[in-house]
Amino acid sequence: MMPADRQDNNERVNADRPADYRAIDYRAVRRFIPLSRVLELLEFHPTRSQGSNRRGHCVLCSSAKPESSTNKTQTCFAADLSRDIWYCFGCRRGGDQLRLWSLASHKPLYAATKFLCQSTGLTIPWIESAKPTSSPPSPSH
């Protein structure tokens, strides 16, 4: 990608951000709010547990499927709590706890992460922007 193309892409990505936009430290949010907490907030009830693995009804697509014992997609949702990842074999989506919360709340990642932090009482970890210096640092030789 050429530098001009990258700049155009950044302008498109940032076009819908509010003027007071600040960057969220997503790594910190992932550290402080594990997948198990997100599943708890989404009222996920596993039908099978083995170690740190959980299986059950998908919190995203199970409402569209009939609840019957013959339904093969009944336990289509799999979560590995030790790695904070999930995958649904029914709707073929997966990811980490922030993506799950974003999809379940029908919000873009930025808004969903802010909402998740507020729901759990976590102060939103903002990334502090580097302060520009008046002169560039001198090269050390």
C-alpha cells in the first residue's frame, strides 16, 4: 500500500469518530475483563464443561434456531477460557471477548468496549498520545 493510499484509508476509518475521540487501550481491557466475565454478562450457560473449555448455545445465533434436543447446532458455541477465545460453528464467527461483546451488543468495537467498561465498572484505559517535542531528538553516534 502506498503512503497516499494509507493516508486515504486512515481518513475513511477516522471519519465517523467524534471530535473528542481518544484511543482505548484494548490490550488492557482484554487483560482486565476476561472472556468468562463477558459470557457471564451475556448470560451464557454452558451445556458442557471440560477444564477451561465451555460448549453451549451460541449467544449470537441460538435465538434464531429452534430449541430442541434433536437440533445439531444446539451446542455450536465453543469457548476456551484459558486463551480468551471463542468460536461458533453455527454462525461461523469467532474471536476474543471484545469481538463477542461487540457482536452481541450490535455496536462497533470502540462503542462496545466503552459500554463493556461501563457495565463492569472498569475505568476506560485510554492510550496517552505522545507529546510532540519542539525539536526532533538528536541522533546518537
